[in-house]
Amino acid sequence: MKVFISADMEGVAGVVGREHAWREGIEFERSRKLMTHEVNAAIEGVLEANKSATIVVNDSHWNMRNILPEELHEAAELIMGSPKPMAMMQGIDTSFDVAFFVGYHAKIGTYSGVLEHTFWPNVSEVIINKKPMGETGINAAVAGYFKVPVALVTGDQAVTEEARSLLENVETVKVKEGIGRYAARCVSPSKAQKLIKEAASKALKNLKQFKPYQIKPPIKLEIVFVNTGAAQMAELVPTVKRTNGRTLSFTSNDYLEAFRAMNAIITLAATTD
């Protein structure tokens, strides 16, 4: 049994503001610990269901150097640092049986989504085959490309609703309910960790009921940026078309190629304001 965990921070219990989730924030170090403990809870749930499971955790927040290695459960291996070719999904391949998304947030523009966004702050929207997508759907489709189902998504109420709507059959854990972009009603960290452990164990015990999320080709990817400067920089990527001042389009018959093109486009766009 192999389990892949992609871990973000904005969906962690107790994380609601910039000072929590940004490296320069005065409470960032505490958030790193909270993030690490929620990941550990998922790992403990996996081991409860399968003591011999192989577990790989990919740090997927910001610069991807957030999880505290010295506090991570010894049963897991940690992928950290950036840039990484597969970004939030670095390490996933066909050898895995299941993927978990821990600490995830809702797509940009979601009502009452805590710290909602889609990848970089200069991205206004990501659309795949005419469907607006957040990080949950985009990354779930990467797992699906390798025929790996996403069985657990944890975060605020908005992202758990997004996950169930998109993936249909998936375990979710709501650790907070958004009041606004920078405010939420949170469960205690200890309760959040207990709920995540229980859900992870349940997901593994019922693994056969989860199906990979796959997007049929051709894949038409559209990225709308906040300003034209970002779009102008991203237009440097070969085969990308600029369809208007702020929107770039890329088409492929291979989802992984589209995903990697998206990462290149967004990374280039981030070099300008």
C-alpha cells in the first residue's frame, strides 16, 4: 500500500490570515507546527488501517519548505523545496494506491473561502475545458492521470464542498467554517487532528469505493491573470496563445503536459507585477 499526501497550509485549523500563512508573518512558525501535526494525523490514520503502508508527503505550500522535518512522523518520507517539476503533486506516479489532500483551500472567488486563491495571487481564474478549477480539481486530475484516486480532502467548509461536488465520492474533514477571507470559526487543533486521523483510516479501509478523477482530452487550459503585465510575461511560453489582455490559452491531448505548461505559465507570470 502506497499513500501520497499533498499538504497545504491555508486549510489548516487555526490558520486564517496572512500573518499565519506567509513566511514573513509573525505567527508563521506556529502555523508550520499546526500544518505538520495535521499531516501527522493523516499518517497515523493510514498506519491504523495499514501498518506497513509506504507514505510520501509533498510539502505544497508557498515555497514548499514549511513542514517541520524533525516533527514529521517517522513513517513518512518528505518531499520539500521548490521549484519542483510537478509542484504540489511532486512524487505522484502509478505506484501509488491513493492520494490525500491535507490543509487545502477553495478556488479563487469562492464565497467564504478562507484565504481562497488558485496558485499565485496574480491568477484570477484557471479554466479547464470550460470549467473553472481550483487546486483541488487540478491536482486531483494529476493523480487521476496516474490512475490514483483522491480519497481524502481536509480544509475549510468551502473546499470540502468543492471536493465533494467535483470528486463526488471522497472523504472530507471540515476543520473550520469561513466567515470571510481572513476570518473563520475553527475547531481546536487537537479535534481537527482527531477528525483527520479517523477520516484517513476510514478512507483506506474503504479504498475500493474511490475512483480516479480524470479529464478527457483534448485539454483546453485557460489562465486569466489579474493584469496584462503577468499575461505578457507568460506569453513567452511556446505554443501558448494570448486570447485577450489578461487570458492565455494552451491546448494538449495530454493532461500532464497541460499541467506542466500551466506551472511554467504561472511561474513566468509571477516574475512581474
